[in-house]
Amino acid sequence: MFRLMKMEQQFQSGKMTLQLVIPLGVLVLLLLTAPVFAQTNSAKIGRVGCPNCVNDGSPIAQSLQRADELYAAFRPKEALAELLKVLELDPENAEALSKIARVYINFGDLIPESTPDWEAKRLKQFQIAEGYARRAVKADPNVTWGHFYIAASLGSEATVSPVAKQIDMAKEIRSAIEKAIALDPQNGFAYHVYGVWHRKMAEIGKASRMFASIIYRQSIPAGSMEKSIEYLNKAIALNPTVIASRLELARSYMEVENWSSARNLLVSIRGLPIQFSDDAKNKQKAEELIKEIKER
């Protein structure tokens, strides 16, 4: 009993962690800024995340196009201003609502850890993002991106939340991602997130699961390395030049000690173009992992 009480104190004090946090925020910073999705002002059909949308020259269409261009240029505040113009004209515009969620996750991720009360400030931005994502789903539950950004905002909130809250969030993240995939089986970013989710859940040991069930009176969702590898391979098949997906798949292969597959993926990153904000850092990480598994 004394040992259990001591473990509970360690959980609550932050000296022991279940490592549930799922790093979705970084992915969202990258998401949907790829040149393959970019649209010019003259494009008549298609916007970021909405390939069949008609750009008819209306104020709503123009603002949505401008928001995409501004976000792709890493100008999220200006993109937000355009998206809010859309909501003034159409408060239930699901595309604008989901893209506002994306912007607020971006705002939260950009708050440095050196900022006073940075965790609370990040959490506030992520919670605003969650609110917009839920509004997007309510406005149109049949669009993948509202569900995706629910998962993304919750994943970001988890990075600054206590363990008990993380357990709750892990379950809803899975549910939201599964809905996003069901609505659009070609959403490679959703497969990426689900692949990382499965690895993170699979990495949690039996002892930690037992402690969580005793201390928090709830079970941690089960994950599978096999599913992690399957979903990350699917993400790469759909988005073959996304460096982050190759890096995460390499990490999953390393977990199952498939060193040759991990090495091949890491080496393949060298030839990929930099498209997203974190690509340079991910390339550097890939080189570090190549050295780490050199003798494996």
C-alpha cells in the first residue's frame, strides 16, 4: 500500500509519466501547406483540403483562397483575418471553421517554453482550436477535416495536460481519427497521425497500464506496432514526399528492431525536397538516427 501511495505521489508531482502525449501539433504546423495542394488566384476548382470546391469569385471563395495562400506563406494571423471574414458572411462554413482550428493550434505551438505560464497559454489556444473544430463537425459532420482537427487539437492539449486527462484524450483522438479516415480514405495525414498514435500506445508498458487502472480507475487504449507500421506505410503511399511520415515509420521499424527497413527509410529522406516548416529539422533527425543504428 505504501508503495502504491508513493507511486501515486510521483504521478501527481510529475516525477513519473505514462508518456501518453501524442505530438500532433508539429504535424498540424505542416499540414496542408504542401505545393501539391497549393492553388493560384486563377484556379477555378479546388482549395487546400477542398479539392472540389468551386472558386466562383464570391467574397467567401476569395477569402478562403487568400487564407490558404497566407497560411502557406507562414502568415497565420493574416490568414485568420480572412477566415473570420468568411464567418461574418457564413457562420457555419465548415471549411473556414476547420482552418481556424488549424491556425489556433499554430498559435499555441509558437508560444515559447520560456514564456511565463507557457503551458496555460498554449492550452488556451489549443482549447480555442478544439472549439472551432467541433463547430466544423457540427456544421458538416461529413467532412474529414473537422474530425481531423478535433484529434489534432486534443493531441496538442495533451502535451500540457495531466496524465488522467491524457488518457481520456487518447480515446477521443482515436475516435476522431477513425472518423476522419472513414470519411476520406485518401487522407494520408490522418493515417500518419493514427500510425503515431498506435506506436505511442504500444510503447506504454504493462506496469504503467496497471498503475493507471489503479490510480486513475480507467484503462489506457491499446496500440499495435503492426498497425503503426501499416498506417504509416499507407500515409507514405498517399503522400510519398512527406518527410515526417518516413521519419515516423522508421521509428516504428526501430521499435520492432527491423533495422534494415528503418535504415532504408532514413536514407531515402536525403533525396526528398524541403516542403514544410519542420523538414530541415526532420532531415537532421534522420541523419542522427542513421548514425544511432549504424551497427545494428
